[in-house]
Amino acid sequence: MTMINLYQAKTQLSRLVATVEKEGGRIVLCRNGSPVADLVPHTPSAFNHFEPDPALAGARFLGDPTVPLDIADWPEELR
């Protein structure tokens, strides 16, 4: 883990990003010696690709989603 001051990081950002990109790892950015941020490799989110639920294939919502629900429409435990 490398620690670097923000002023130095500002002047070497391209080099720091290239280092993280090639070698992985983490670079800690510090302000007055105190860590404030981490520069880490990007990892794709597991939630980028949602698959539709096959049980809902062809389902259509016929209501108006902007109309507030009446209190009777809420389940008893949520009232």
C-alpha cells in the first residue's frame, strides 16, 4: 500500500492511475498525513446486468404509479 500526499498525487495522477491499472493494489491519498481517499482498480458491479424474472414474463402494470395508495391497500403489518 502506497501513501501519497494530495499535492504530489495531483501532479502525478496519470502515473498513479497507470500504476493501479497495471499492478492493482491501492494508493492512499493523504491530506496533512491523514488518509482521505483510496485509489483502487475499478471492479465491475455484479448488478450491471439484471435478468428479468421468467415468472413475470408478459406481465403488465395497469395502475398509475403516481397515485398514492389508500391506507387499506397497505398490508396490515405496514400500517
